[in-house]
Amino acid sequence: MTSPYTELQSALSAHLPEDRLISDELRTLAYGTDASFYRLVPQLVVRVESEEEVQLVLAECARRGLPVTFRAAGTSLSGQAVTDSVLIQLGNGWKDYQILDDGQAIRLKPGIIGAQANKYLAPLQRKIGPDPASINACMIGGIAANNASGMCCGTAQNSYNTLRDVRVVFADGGLLDTSSPESVAAFKASHGEWLQRLQALGEATRANTELADKIRHKYRLKNTTGYSLNALVDFTEPLEILKHLLIGSEGTLGFISEITYNTVPDYPHKAAALIYFPDMEAACRATTAMKPSPVAAVELLDRAALRAVQDMPGMPADLKDLPEGAAALLVDVRGSDDQHLETHIAEVEATLEGIKTLRPVVFTTDIKTYELYWKIRKGTFPAVGAERVIGTTVIIEDVAFPLERLAEGVTELQALFKKYQYDEAILFGHALEGNLHFVFTQGFDDPAEVKRYQALMDEVAQLVAVKYGGSLKAEHGTGRNMAPYVELEWGSEAYALMKSIKQLFDPTNLLNPDVILSDNDQIHLQNLKPLPKADPLVDKCIECGFCEAVCPSRRLTLTPRQRIVIWRELQRRRQAGEPAADIDRLAEAYQYQGLDTCAADGLCSTQCPVGINTGDLVRSLRREQNFKHLDKAQWIASHFDGVTRMARGGIKLANLGRKILGDSGMSASMTGLRKLGVGAVGHWRPGMPQAAQPLQKSQPRVAAPADPQAPSVVYWPSCATRVFGVSSAAGQQEDIKTVTLNLLHKAGYRVIIPEGIDSLCCGMPFQSKGLFEVADKKQSELLAALHKASNQGEWPIVTDTSPCNMKLDEGNLLPELQLYEASEFVAEHLLPRLQIRPKKDRVALHVTCSTTRRGKGELLIKLAQACTETVVLPESVTCCGFAGDKGFQQPELNASSLQDLSREVAGCVAGYSNSRTCELGLEEHAGIRYQSILYLVDEVSQ
């Protein structure tokens, strides 16, 4: 860091913990990266947890003339969330919310993910208006600051039009809460001149008929280019002008610390039709016809977009038969009940009469077909990303044309793509608003490529903004990307008005300079992000950040996106021949930040638009480091029976030591052993269970069925349940193997245990270390044993641990085998055979990452709901972070992932899951007993 930033860090350290002042080269690069194609590395990253801390940082930065940029989730696309100065990042707080007026409004802190806000409102059949494609990852702060919209919200339901109140910290440290009369009165006293100036700007703008009409015209469309000048014509009260100017201001006017939205209906009954048209003109004519009808969304796809997805698995066969020049509209209709929905469908169908289509218009309410249609629409962007040349980025621009001229605009855009040889470009968008996204791939490592991009954007700007009077940024925000074109779109008079607004709110240009307004007409071509070839496992990553919300290490070290960013940087340095010392320094830091604290749970792949599992990269790198231990691993695999016996013996000794030394003594002893180099002992866990009883000693309460014709099932206890027994506080409680036998016997099943069970393992412990040969060998041994035990697949096979079942099912190596995780088998096959008497209890349920990845989460939830009255799903927990032995080697990962768990399960009498190692960490951090959900089913069943 340069001197002013060193001084800043020193000043802030007197008030903030050192771990929230980040200046090392690895994390400033990682945390400074967002979803845009710009790269700026902050000098200092400050994680703030309160408004007071925001005020402190702003004051110290202002004192030194150091600009600041605010960051929420980092999913924005236009370069508005990157900086080479001070990055203010939201800490773990900022998650409070309050539902108001029976769900008619909701008050939200900026760190809440958009989809989570909708989960809070779902029981009331309400939702927030904005519905950006990134809603599962982006945060409320970014949604408001960018005036993000989406597929269904149009302009009527965006942040601007659903805003009720806002709480904001300004550049001078001033604080305003528009919902508080006391705060408003204090602000009027301290900033009365501001409000007078805003009132004067509004009066002058409304009096300027030509400018006022232009503003109104432009906001018929989606528009996020520049500041929300519509505030000056829509409102006369200066406080209303102020709070609406903040929407879409991209952190250049203040820090939004809370926002209250008026909510909108979330109709549960839905239908969709995928309508094919012979050409774009017919599709646009249909869109215009549907504008006044009760449609929730109308999504336009050109032929290139349809072609991009037509070869994906599960796509309708007729996509391939469409003629060149065809277009499609995905029309979504919703209602409060079936009759309401049918009425809406009929109204929409009536508007389409007389418009030529290539197929009959058919609306479907079938959930699978409905989801398929949306899969087509949502698959277009990742389809381009997955097929791009390595080293190029995917650019998604969004413009808006007046709806009546949409067809002309599309035709001319397509002509520009051909002119500049963007042959892979596709068009899709929110047709009702004239909003088009065009997606293309672009390399920035060649000056000629940069010039080609510049030429395209110059012509796009003239076409959209000048010729058609449209919006250059409809919903992605201006950022750096479109800042040089703001005056072109709006004209000098409106541009001067925007500059006066910025001057009023931020006279020293402290907040996010060069975003929205910039005197640098080349800003959009500078600081372009490199995407060097790094590894085929992750080269398709577009750094969108969708993965981050589900990563268990997101609040400890790095996220999947950030792991890829640093790995790419390491490869860039190596390819550029940079000094070995610089490379080694970054690689050494990456060991802990990138590799040691990665759970490798694969949840990132469930959110990634191009399906990347960053855990695959981590395991590949671990392989390079662990290959020297291959012989040792092979010996362990060949003597697995003895190794598991030794593990049980070790747990018995450890528990004996606990009786003598206590938990603190055991922790100190193991710390001492690690300092002596015995790293394999790991860390002591207060939740260390008893050693498991050998399967042969299991004595189920329920006898096996005497009927020789009883159905058979194969049960293979995982090595985890063969080693870890019940909680140390559980006394003589039956272990999970016995409980599983009880349930299977209750349901009338004859249970078969595979031969040599004590030597069998799915291979996951070896796979997690990158020792794939050993993992595959153990998997093959187990599959062979199960094939034999199940009479070549005739009988179903059940295991008691979800991750093991997922591992065994990978690759579908023996498709004839009927593989089930125990809770899945219970839900689908045992419940009909059992009498269930649900409890009245409130319990917590942890859906493991493997259950989520296999798409069985809802089944597990329904099983729990069948057994008890209230089931709580902790909102902050995706993966628990125990990750096999990570819970012992890096317990801080487990602790970080579960840091909010005890609060979220308050009032629960017990917790349940379907993985023994996960349950160890959950129990320790929740303060309640966690065990397999089979215990609950056993308790309430007969």
C-alpha cells in the first residue's frame, strides 16, 4: 500500500478489528473482483458491520482524499463495484428484516439476498418487485443501488416504483431515515440547504417542458443510464426526490443501509406458452398486442438464442426444426387460483388472434413443461459462455427500444453483429419493456480486439440512444461501461443536471468516482480484466459470483469465484514469466485461503450457469500435493477393516482422556502434538462422539420379519457410522445402524448386509485428497459387493450417509443397482408401510450438500414434516463445512459456516440430518442434539 492507505489502515485499526482491514495481495485481488469485465485491485478492503463504522470509514477517507466504493454481492456487470482505492464490503451483519402491514411491505438490510427476502414473504403470497436473474446471489443493497429489475417486474415493480422508505449514510456522514419523523426533522435541520436545492432542481426541471417530456418519455422504458431524473418530474416533495434519486445511483450518492419496499402479489398458480413466430416482426407485433393483457412476463428469443440451447439435454426436439429468421416468445401468466389463471390465459390468447405463429398457441400448467420453457430462456446466456474461446469473456449488454420500434431495432442490432463479425451473438430479453440483452464473446488481450469492441459499442450507442431514443442500459446500471455515453443518450442539458446532483450529494467526489459520470471518455476501455487459460476444469468460469451465496467458506476465506480468480492470477504470472518470488508468495497464501479451507462440497456447481464445480479444481491441486502419499493411501485402503478398528480405538482413548483432562485439557494436548509435528491428530472437538459399536453387536428392538417372502433390502452402513457412534451425552442410546435395522424391520423388510462390510468404503475419503486411483478402487470394491448382495440389482440398496450414497452413484457405473440414501428410501418406500404419529415439537433440519446436489432436498423436508409439527430450516446454512475430516483439521471452516446456527434454531428441541459427520459439527454449534432423521422416524412410527 502507498502511504495514505497505510495511514488510513492505521487510523481505522484503532476502531476496527484487524481481520476486517484487508490489504494483502491475495485477498484484495479476490475480494475486489466482481462480475464485470473490469479489473481494479483495491488498496484496502474494509468490512463494516454498522452504520457507525461506515461513517467512520467515510470520515477517515475524506480526511485523506481517498475514494471509496461500496460492495454487496459483486454480481453487477457494468464495473460499478470495483475500485483501486478503498472497497467497503458488507460484513456478516446487515441481515435484519421486518415484515410490515401483513406483508404489504418489508424492511430490509442491504446484506439480505434477494431470494431470501422472497422466502420471508412467501407464506403471505407476496414478494419484492425486482426479480433480477441473479436474485439467488445478489443482495438488496445492490438491487436498490442499481435499480435492478428482471423478467417479470417490468418498470412498474422495480425498486424505484416500489420504494416506500430508505435509510442512508451520505458522504459527509449525515444519516437519514425517511421512515422516522425524528430522523427527517434532524436531517431538515442539518441539510435543509440540500432539500431546498433539490426542490429548486425539481421545479426548474418540471418547468422545462422539453426536458421534462424527454425524461418522461425515456422512463416509459427500462432505463438505468445515468441518475434517476424521473424523480425530479414524478415528485414535488424534496424528500421524495432525494430518496428516489438514490435508487439506481450505484453508490455514488450515498450508502443505503436499509430499504423498505412495498411488496407485490406472488401468485402461486402459473402457466406458460412457448410461441414460435416466422420472423421477428411477428413476434414484436404479438408483444405489442399483449402489453395491456394480464401477462407476468414475455421473453423474446431470436433464432440464434434458440440455436444456442437446442442441443442441450431435455430441450424440445422442434427447436431444431425452426426456420432461419424465426423467433420465439415465452409467455408467462399467473393467477391467485385456477379460475383466475384460466381467465388470464383466455385474455392473453384473445390478444394473439390473427397473428401468425408456426405452431398453435398452447399454455401449459404442467410443472415440468413450465420449468423446461424457463430452462430454455435461462440457458441462453450460459450456452454462449460454455462455448466461448478460452481467454475471452462473455459480455451481456442490455438496451431498450421503444416497444413500437422493437422489431426495427432488433434487425439493425443483428446487422451490427454481422458487420463486426460477432457471429456467435444472440438476442433475448424482456420484450414487454422493449428490453433486449445481447450476448457475445470478447477478447481483450489484443488491441485490435479492443478496437473492434469499441467500434461496435460506438455504433450501438448511436443506434439505440440517438436514432431510436432508447436506453443504453436498461437494467444493469451505467457503471464504467456506459459512463462515456451518458451525455450522448441524455443530451447536454440533462447531463449537466446529473452533474449538479452529484455535486450536491458528493462535492469532493468521494463516492465511486468515474461511475455513472466520468470525464474520461476511454474509461470503458481501461482496466479490462484478464482471463488467462488456467485449468480446463474452470476455464469456462465467467466470474458472475452466483456460486458465492452457497459456499461454506464465504465468510472465512475465499468463495469459488475467488478461488478461480487467484488460480488464474497465478497462471497469468507464470505465463508472463514474472519473478518466482512473487509467484511463490501468492501460492503460499493460496494454500490456506484457496485449498485448505475449501469444503469441496460441489454446491457451487448447482448455482453456476456453466456447471463448474470448483471442488474439482481443488481436488486436482490436492492430488499434486498428496501424490507422494499414494502408497500409504493404498495400504490404508487394503487394510480398511483394521484401520476402522483402530479409529474406533482411538476415539475410545480420546474419550477416556476427556474424562481425565476435560475438553480444555484434550484441546491443549492435541495442540501440543500438532506443534511437535503430529498433524494427523487434528483438533479436539467438544462434540467428539462415542466410538461406534461393531455392526455384529447391533441388537435391534424390532425383530426381522419371519415371512420368507418378505421383501429384501441391502443395507450398507457407511464407514462414518461404523466409526462414529452416538453423542457422548447420549448414554446408551441405540446407534444409527441399530435404528436403521429397527425401521426396516418395522416395515417388513428382510435386511441383507454385504459380505466383508468392515472393509468396504465408497472412496470419498481418498477422493477428497485427490487420490483418485484409490477412491476408484474402493468404489469398485463396494459396487461389486453390493451387486452381489442385491442379487445383481434385484433388491434395493440403502446407506445411512448421504455423501456416501452420492459418491457411489457418481458415473452411474452399475445402472442396474437401485441406490438409496436411507431417508430417501424411508420417504418413498417405508412411510406407506408404517403408522406415523407426528410429534408436536419444533425441530431443526439440515439438508446436506449431497442431498441438495442430488435434488432430494424437498423429499427430506417432507419426511421431517410428516413426523413433526414444525420444521425449521436454518437460512444461513447451506453446507455445514465439516466436509469429512475438515471438521477436525480446519474446525474454523465448520465454525464459520455455522456461526449463525444457534440463533436460527432457537426454540428447537432437536436437530436432524442424514450425515453423521455433519451432525457432529451441527450439534456443537447449535447447542441442541443433532442426529439422523431416522431417529425421528423411528420414534414416531409403528
